[in-house]
Amino acid sequence: MKHVPSKVSVIVPVYNVEKYLAKCLDSLICQTHQNLEILVVNDGSTDRSGEIILDYAQRYPHKIKAFLKENGGLSDARNFGIDIATGDFIGFVDSDDYVSASMFQEMAALAEEHNAEMVICNVLKVDELGKIKQKITQVPNMPDKIDLESNFSVFSDISYFACNKLFKRSLFNEKRFKKNVHFEDIQLIPQLVLDCTTIAQTQNYHYHYLERLNSISKTHTEKGLDILKAVEEVEGYFKTTKYSNKLKELKNFQIFEGVYSFIAYLAFVQNDDLFYQMCEKLEFFMKKRDIKRKNLLQLNRFGKNYLLSLSLKKNLFYLLFFAGQKKLIRKFM
């Protein structure tokens, strides 16, 4: 009897991305995985995105399902897709990004082979010309099948993008992306990991994340505080799981996703008063969790010192912050 591959639902939230949408959808209709539904959720776009979606849905009716809803933000659009998904597994692709043709075939096969609740792939950060700006490796030096109980370091090592992962649909039985917040991935995806027993991974760079010019120059605001709130929510859930005794990995998660991510965000906060206010919030976050400067300097990721893996500029920025040299940081920026 011929094997029928697991059905995969790919959710694509769309809001005003007419310049990039066709490339995204082209990469999905070309998927080699044969049992795939592409759920394109128009989150109240005001540009030509809606026309592009309808055109693709008419040309590829057996692959693309088009939906229109009033604007509610990224989390709301993703949740809309989760509610209507019929696949055994769920994936997310942002509408200005694109993926390799074999992404979902390989990831679904790995999920089946290893009975994994989640599958992870590597990410390429690209510019608008398709030039590779950065290779983001997720789980190096690990087998395809990762037993979380014995390899729980991955909890604090992986990057918490939603879009380079394939999720067993049952992970969303009682969970959704939090609405009206920033950094919703940091809030939800670690909780989904904590519900897993087995994770699978591929070292292939299937996901292409577009670094748009207008996103690089965008001013950062107090919304960055949502990073710390997201970590706090994960901490609360962590205590209720079967991994609640793994406190070393929790602390590394607090440092990497909380402190380091927050400082990286601070680098683009242009208002001096806001910068210092947010620094105070971070210092309170660290004090409450007894995170010392030595913990920050000694953080290992994938078995290597994290600071040593960074560029000289980033390294200097972090070191100035750890030394309390905030005025120098402002000059440095």
C-alpha cells in the first residue's frame, strides 16, 4: 500500500506586502511535498496584496485557500489560520519571506520518521536582491532526532522564530499566539517546545528571511519591553512542565532570550530618556532573577562562549553594557 505523507497546513499572514508576496507564494506552490494546503490570510491589506492573493487562488485552487479578515495584527492572522487548518502539521511563512522547494517535504518526513512534535531547519537572512547576509544555524552538532530530556540544552540554544519550524497540530490544542503584543514568538514557541518530548532537525537552510531596508532603519520603542514580558510568561509555564527541574537551561534562556535579545533591541532605541528607562527595566529583570555580569560573560551556546561568536561591534556593545557604561554606549551608537 502506497504511503500517504502527512498533511501540512502552511499559514501565510498577509498585510500590505504587494512587492514581496508573489515570490513568497511561488515558493509555496512549488513545494515538492504533495499533501499541502496553503492558507493565505489577508489581514485587511490596503494595497494590492488582496488582488495578488485572489489571482493565485484562482490559478492554483487545489493548493491555495484565500481568506480575508479585518486587520488584527500578525498574531490574530496566524491564530485565524490555526483555527481553520486541517493538516497533521502546521507551518508558518511570513509573506515577505520565501522557502526552498523541498522544505516541507523534508521536515514532514523527519517528523514522521522520528515521531517528533516539532521540526527545525536553518535560516538564511537575505537582502532584497537575494544576497545572503547571514547564515543562522539552529542546532549544530546534534542528531536529526533530539530527545529533549537528555538534550535539554536546545531549549536555551535555539532561536525562537515561528517560521523555520514545523509543529504537530496538537501542540496548538490549547495555545495560540498572544494578540496585541510584540515578540509573540518568544512568548509562545518556547512553551510549545516545553510540550514536546522529541524534536527533529535538519541542517539544510530552507527558510529565507528577508531583511527589508525599511525594517533596518525603523526606530525602536518601549514596545521592546514585551521581550521581558514574554520571557516572564515562559518562566511561569516552565514551572508547570516535566522539565521544571532543569534550572540551568532556564537561566540560560533568561539570559539569551531576555538579556541579550533586549540589549540588541536597545541598540536601536534613539531616544536617550527612553533608553535609560529601558535599561532600568532590564536591570530590575536581572536583579529579580539573580543574573550576574559573570553569568552574561560566561554564557555558552552550542558549547561555545556566546560573546566570542559575535562580531567585534556587537561584542563591544554588549561589553560596554555589562560594564555599566551606558553613556559610552550612546556615543558608540
